Amino acid sequence: MHIDFGSKNSRMTIDDQPKLKFIISSQYFIYFGVLGIFLPYFNLYCYHLNFSGPQIGMLSALRSLAMVVFPLFWGSLADRFRIRKPIYIACTFLSTSICFFYLRYTEFWPMLIISAFYGIFYAPIISFLEAVTMDVLGKEKKSYGRIRAWGSISFIAVVLVLGKIIDWYSIEIIIPLILAGSIVFAAISIRIPAVTAERKEVLKPNARSLLNRRVVLFLFCAFLMLISHGAYYGFFSIHLEKLGFGSTFIGITWALASTAEILVMIKSDRIFSRFSLENVLFFSFLVAAARWLVLFLTDSAAVILLSQVLHAVTYGAFHMASILYIDRLAPDQAKTLGQAVNNALTYGLGLMVGFFINGYVYEITGSHTLFLMSALIAVSGGMLFQSYQLAQRSHRSGMTNDD
């Protein structure tokens, strides 16, 4: 394997992993720092612009729709022509350029159009970054969480500081901050390593290899898991404000969730050495159902804060296990496409459907009901996933006995 930084004299081997890990970690740090502005506060910003529940749901769903379509398109191009790095850099700069228009427009329809074009280029960034990370880590893939944890550290710092800043000033400050972070991210993206496997010939990515029953079943269950997260990512901050909590408390809840997530990521190698990926995934479904049920049942600040600790499992453990699971199932010539498919059907289609459903249900019933629906969806995904695993074990056991 070779790592190419783009110049004739910069071809390096995997022995330079410390430098490569630093560059990748910095990308995670900036990416999730910007996400720490966007995720807790952008929908709240739209709420303060007097957008309705369906309008907020539509904006969120449109961004998620982009996560379905464009990672697949860009990922397929990257694997087929081995141009992952140029596409990655182009997407970071183009999405940042489009972000400037959020400064100019605050009406719903212009923002919907801006979000559509922004999503085209923003959508594939994280799946490309995950694929590069898997390649660079090589045999150390179980330590993925230690690199990914830098993103969570950044997310925590941002949401804690930003919550207080919004209380002091105005929520309108988030748009300039998102743009500033995006500019820094794009500038650093130039240094992302271009990882290429040593092959005698370039193999075309075979999408059919990602359509076997095991992959499809997992992706459908993960899709349900992310539908259940639609209420959290789309309406949790609004839910808290409706309960009477301020931006500082909202920031603390998001930061606490990410703090718990970091602890799991740092110990990722131990977790996945002791427990199978399948068991981690199933446990994550059950914990997600419990977490959403708690948010349905309580208005207590202390209990809400305590429930945020479960993010360590519902996002941290589930996300890491998903990345490793898809990497294990995808063939070498379709690693980028494999991560793109996973990202598209979960954080893309799953969240899109979740945002749409929750946007309309919120208008009818309020925010509490959203989390009851989420609990039922999460437990359904977990039961389906575990039933398939048990059926497979039973089938293998039967074949062994026949022999």
C-alpha cells in the first residue's frame, strides 16, 4: 500500500502512519466541530426564523436525501477511476462556497434551494474520510475509535462554548461560524492522503458484492436505527426549548452525549476484541429504544442529562461497529462504495425518512410522541437483526450436524 500526498516527492509508505493519523484526525476534528454548530442549532435557528415543523422537517430531509444519492455517485466514481482524493478536495471547497449563500437568505424557499446544492457536494465527505481512515489503519482497524474520538472532542468543545455564546448574543451567529469552520476544513483537506492498494490491474467496483442477503439485512436494520434518531437530530433541541431550557443547557446535553461517546471510542480496540460486531450492534438497538423511551416519559433535567450518556452506545458503539462491519463485508475494490452505501442508507435515507415523519407528527402531537415512535422503531430494527443472526447460527449448526 502507498500513501500519496499529491506531489512527485511525497510518496510514502504505511510506515509514516503517525503523520497520516494526525492529518486524518485533524479532518475529523474540524468536520465534527462544524457539525457541533450545525446539528444542535441549525434547526433551532430555522425555528427562530418562524419556519413550521413540516418546513424544518423538509429542510432536514432534503439534506438527508443528498446523503442517499450523492455519496453513491461520488463513491462509485472514486473507486472506478481511483480519484478519491481529487473528488474529496473538490467537494470540500464547493460545499464551502455554497455555504456563503446562507448569509444572504433567510426565507424558506431560497434556503431549501441552497440546502439542495450544498448537499450535492457535502454529502460524500464523511464516507470518503471513513474509507481513507480504514485504508490508513490497515491491520489496526479496531483502533479506529481513537482517531474518530478527536471529532467528538471537537464537537463537545463547540457545543459547550456555543450554547453560552448564543445566550449572550443571538442564534444568528451560527451561520458565520459554520462558514468559518468549513473554510478551515477545506484548506486542510488538501493534505488528506491518497491511499492506493498495490494491484497489477485496476479492478472495477462490483456493486453486486454489496447486495448479498447479509449486507442488505444489516443495511435495512441500520436504516431503521437512523429513522429512530430522526426525532433526536431534528427536534431534540426544539423539544428542550419547548420544555423551558435555555441554549446553555441544550449545549450541555449535546456535549455530555459526545463525552460519553469518546470514552467508548478510545476503548474501541478492547470492545471489539471482546465482543463480536453483531453483539455490539444488537445491544446498541436495545439501548437506543430505552433512550428514546426515557425522553418520552420525562421532563426532568437530571434524567434527560443521564439519558444522554447512552449516546456512547446508540451512536458511538453503533457507528464504529457499522463502519467495521461494512469494511469486513465489502471487497477490496469497493471499499469507498461500501462506506458510501452504508452512509447513504443510514445517515442519508434513514434520517431523511425520520425527519419527514417527525416534522409532520410534531405539528400534530408535539415533541414527546416523537420519542415513543423512535423507541418502537429502534427495538423493531434490533429484533429483526438478531432474528437473522440466530437463524444463521441455527443454519450453520444444522449443516455441521449433518456432516
